[in-house]
Amino acid sequence: MFTPDMTPRMIGAKYPEERFPFEILLILGSDQGIELGDLEDYKHAAYSGYSRHFVASSIGGDPIEGEYIIYDVGDYVFIGMGSLVRVTGDNDWIPEGKFAFDLIVESVQFPP
């Protein structure tokens, strides 16, 4: 269930699969609100789709920050999601978390 303080913007616009990362945030206990950033174009090798930044809260009220990417791979859809829970109050998503997430996602390869 969405509450008024959650601000989903265009969930599932191009990819109905976008509900998957959003549901993960709900499962993590983000009942304090979820804010989704604007869709950003994303390109990896020959594949293109989009990425989206998000900010939410954990069950304990700790801030969660991260990003997910979605793009087509032939008849399939690739979804990658990374986040950090900031229990110390420090913003470690940028640069450390985002840097690690980008390295992992960029290492993904698909057979021809």
C-alpha cells in the first residue's frame, strides 16, 4: 500500500519490471517514505535502458540511499540494484557505494 508520503513517479512506465526494485524497498521496511529520482538514460556495452536514484528509510528509521538500473537484454530484462543503509548518519552512497555498484554492474557480461 502506498501512503501519501511515498512519491513513486512513473513506476513501470517503459518496464513493468520496475515494480520489482520498488517492492524490495517496501520489503526492507521503507514505511517512512520512498522518494524516487528522475529517470536517467543508462548505457552498458550495446544495451541501453535507464537508471533511477532513490532515498528511503529502513524499519529502524535509518536512511537508505541507492540506485537501480533496468535494460533489455534480448528477450529478457536486466535489473541491477544497489543501496546502503546509513546507520552512522554518514552519506556513504556517494562516492563509495555508487562507485562499487558501478564497478559490479559494468562487470556483467552476457553471452552472444
